[in-house]
Amino acid sequence: MIVDPHKWLATGAGCAATYVRDAGLLPRAFAQGAATYYLEGSFSEEEDAVVQFASAGIPYWDMGVELSAPSRGVLAWAGLRELGRAGVAARVERHIGFARHLAQRARQHPRLELLLEPELSIVCFRYAASDAVNTEILLRLRRATRSIPSSTIVGGHLAIRPCFINPRTRLADVDALVDHVTTIGDELTGLQPG
């Protein structure tokens, strides 16, 4: 299983964690073996040898491809340390709540379509018009508003796809996105707001 703390922990891309059922698989795949003797005897099996990494516990350096590359796990640790379990849970719940709120607004609006029920903090919805109209809505959102959703294809239709993970997002931002989509869609299709 892989989790990406770069989303809700805001660590930046490239920070992820992999969980495996068989922990022995990782050293078998990634340990440096005989190539590690250049590390000043740190892997020596002699009892009297000074092994500087012995107190580190689990040899995580032998469980991934990075070896001595930057310690990205510190970023995840810092986010968890700052927010705590309750803080992370509150952030996740808030963002899932934003997705559910947007989904509810899309269900209730006569000119919006909810294409998928949100499972986490991503919503796939669209203005009830052609893909060309929705493509133009996306372009205008990105050019003229603070909303910058991505897009995808759901059931053969272009979907506007916001993903709520920014810790600064507020409910007003979610409502603004819905309002911008309907306003721009109405302008493009010549409908009067109603």
C-alpha cells in the first residue's frame, strides 16, 4: 500500500510511504550488500567493530532506492509533529466535507451535473452542456478566478475535478468555485441566471 503525504500533509511532491506485508522483501530488493564496505566498516560482522549505525535500529537505508539521498520522511514527520493525529484528522474531515458540500450543490443546481459521488476530497462535476463549454469554463476559471481545478473524463464526458487538499481552503472558496462555474457556463450558453 502506498500513501502520499504530499497531499494532506503538504510536504511537496516526491514524499510518499510504502507499506508492505513482507518487510524482508525490501532489504532483499534494495540492500547494497557487498557494495557497502566502503562505509567505514559500518556493515562489519566483527564483534569488536565500531558500527556507527547500530543504534539506529531498523536499517531503513536498506529498504529503498535512495540510500543516502535526501530524507524525505522528515517532511512527513514534521507535518505530523506540527498537526498531530487530531490535526491531520480534522484537515482530512474538513476537506472531505468540502467535497460533499460541492457535490450537494451540484445535485441541487439545475444546470450542474454530479458525475461521481465523492469518496474523499475529489469531486467530478460539470456544467450541463457540451465538453467544449466545460473546457472553456476550465480555461476561464484558471485565467480569471482563484479556482484552478483539474479535469478528467468520466463516462465519456469532460469533468471539472477539484481536489480539496490545501490547508487554506475555506467553504467560501468551494462556494465561489460553484458560483464561477455556473456564471461562466450561463454566459457561454446565453442563459440568464436563475
